[in-house]
Amino acid sequence: MEPLENFMLKIKFTDNSVREFDMKPFLKYPVFEPLKENALFQQASVFLGTVKWNDDIDMSPDTLYLQSKIIV
């Protein structure tokens, strides 16, 4: 997983697909609003099979997979 510019994530899944996930549509929700701060967004990491930013913010792995676009 790699945080990219413009609130995008590049993620390699267990099926070996590499996908890009656009986080921008989610930034309007209160739980994700802190990620508008680019420094926090860039702290994204993989934790227990999903993407996590801190103890309060993570994203459903199903959402990451189903709403991402295959790039490789």
C-alpha cells in the first residue's frame, strides 16, 4: 500500500491485483474529515488486512477492493 497525491491509495491485494482507491468521496464524512490534512493522509499504513491512519480512522477492506480501479 502506498499513499499517493490527490488522496489516492495504491494497494496490492492478496489476489495480486494492484489497484488505485480514490479517498476523496469519503472525505465529506465526519470520521474521514481529518484526512483532508495531507500529512495525516500520508501516514496511511496496512493493519490487520486494511488501511489505517490512526486509532480512530480506518477503511473497510471490502470498500477498498470493490471501489478501487485495477491498474496492474
